[in-house]
Amino acid sequence: MYWYYYADMVRKPITQTIEEIKKLLEKEGELSVRQISLKIKSQWRTIKKGLDTMLVLGLVKERKNDKTERVERLFSLKK
């Protein structure tokens, strides 16, 4: 009955998602989780999981607001 809906949903490996995030951040610079999610066309939970992995590996950084010193959740590649 609804089998055709599930056929279109292809699950990407997290390594492929991380590669796509890396390429996008190289091109765009600094983006939020939502912006990355929309451009890669993946769920924000998957993007957040990939970004958290990249944070642990030291590949990305989060920008802090100058006034409030809170994490803004804008990610960019470490140089």
C-alpha cells in the first residue's frame, strides 16, 4: 500500500553526510544546523549528529556571540 514511499527514502551513511557537510562548509563558510540541513536535504538530527562527530574530531568549531558569550550554533571549519 505505502511501499513506494519507503523506496524513495534512502539512508545515507554518516561518513557520507560528514563529507557533504565538510564540502559545504568549505564553500559557504559559516552555517547553522538548519541551513546545512536544507542545503544537503537531510534531517537536522542527522546533520547535528555529523557536526557533533566533527566537533569531537576537531574538524569544526562553533562561533560564540561577543555580547552574551553563549554558543550560537554556527559552524565553520577549523583552519
